[in-house]
Amino acid sequence: SQQGEEDPQALSIQEGENATMNCSYKTSINNLQWYRQNSGRGLVHLILIRSNEREKHSGRLRVTLDTSKKSSSLLITASRAADTASYFCATDPRFSFQGGSEKLVFGKGTKLTVNP
Amino acid sequence: DGGITQSPKYLFRKEGQNVTLSCEQNLNHDAMYWYRQDPGQGLRLIYYSQIVNDFQKGDIAEGYSVSREKKESFPLTVTSAQKNPTAFYLCASSIERRPTLFGQGTRLTVV
């Protein structure tokens, strides 16, 4: 079952512009993670945000989390051609007090194209 | 450098054959996972393991089998019972409260 739903499915922008991708999910979560996937490659971890956090930054990346709306957004500022990839959100649907492994649930991703 | 190694990168299977995909990690992670990705889709969980000699089915375990005899290794066998095995297979590992990390994937094609 897929919990996360990314929006939009595809996004095409010019280099230097900002790119915003959204993720909605259905159940309570322990954390939410964003990944990048270049064509035919594995997933690269970008940011993990926990359920008690509202915003995190990493370089040109900014992630927000609104647990009341069950949504998250990923903002890439000053985009570059090298940012062209698919971006996935993945949720860990455990409650924070639960131990055990993360069985991440993925959305279908947003395909971002940054034109030079 | 620590990481997750999947092999082979490309694998071809004939109808009725079993094939095994390798996944090795040297991160000392406790948990390991196998995901399947179909074109234009997200990842779906096949199997996962939290400790050695123990594993659980994910959402799409039918036609697959795994073993976890060593902490570092979590091989996936795609059996002849899996009717549509052509896909991209991703192995991952994690340790409590840290991000889940992924290997580079194995692309399996039925010929």
C-alpha cells in the first residue's frame, strides 16, 4: 500500500528557479524522509524530518512537515541541471515510541527536470 | 568507505529459473530490506529483516524468498513462482533513528 503521494508528478523549470514538491500521507508517522533517484540508479537520502519537527534545512534544500495536514514539502532553491532526477517521499508509519525497523512506505515520486 | 553493495547490476532470467540477487552492507546496520520498483512507480517492500536469522514478509512477498545468516548479507531469491519478475530491485539497510540507506540496485529482466 502506498502512503505517500507526491505532487506534482512532473515538474520542469529553468536553471536558477526554485522547485517545490509536495507529499501527502494518510496515517500517523514516526518520520518522513526525502530521497533523490537519478535514472536507473539507487536512491540517495536527502533529509529525514521527525514527527516533532516542523522544518529542516540542508544546503539548498528545505523540508517542511505539517502533521495536522499530513503533508510535507521539499523546496530546492537556485536549481541546477544536476538536480534533474526523481524525488520521493517515504514515511515511517510507526509511532515514535515503537521500536523495530523502518518499513518505509513510498509515493510514486516527482520527476524534476531542470533545463540549462 | 561504508556502504551497501548490490550485485549484479544487470541480471537476465529465463522462464522457470530461480535467480539470486546479492546485497552486502558494511555499515553494521541491524535492519535490511528489499524493495521492488516498477517503471514510473514508487518502491514496494518485498521482505525485511531486523536481526540475523529472522525476517518478515512485506507487501509483495509472493514468489520471493530471503535468508539472513549473517548481519552483513541479505540475499533475495526470485523464484519461478514470481510471474512478473522484470523490475528494478533495491536493497536497503538502517539502524535505529538513522536514515535508511540504499544500494545501487539490480535490474532483472526475464528473457
